[in-house]
Amino acid sequence: MSGYHVRWEALRREAKVYGECRRNAQEARDELLAAFDRDRNTLGHDAYGAELAKHLPGVEQKIFDSLKEYIDELDGVASGLHVNARDYERPEQPPAGRN
């Protein structure tokens, strides 16, 4: 067979890999948020703690914005792979009513 051939099963398998990566990233984000929530008020009452407390909200925002972008990107890749798998699988399926 010459030309271009796509194994839609491989696309589906890779979509699952990206989906698992997304779930892992979401769990890591949730654990990190819980750690920030738990430890935010334990910065100390010295000058270092006061300075860190001033900057911590911005640092947290950047971290969680970056994690959201990463999770969204993983979701987009997984979704795209699922769509491609479906599109490549469809021509290989027998027409409805014919077996």
C-alpha cells in the first residue's frame, strides 16, 4: 500500500496518554494549592516573612496561571487526537446496515 496511512488506534492510545498527563497535572495543581492554603500563614513574623507575604499572591497567581495553560494544552492535544482518531477510523468502518 503506497501513500499515507494513519493507525487510528495509535492516535486513540496517545490521546489516553495525554489525558493521563492532564489528570496528573490537575492532581499536582490541587495538591500545590492545598499546600499554599495550609502554609500561607506560616511565613513568620519577621522582615523576611513580611516581604514574602507581600509577593506570595503574585507568585501563586503566576504558578497557577501557568498550570492552567499547561492543563488546557494537554486537554487540547488529547481532544485533537480523539477527533483525528475518529476521523481516520470512520472510513475503515463498514457502512451502516452492511456487515
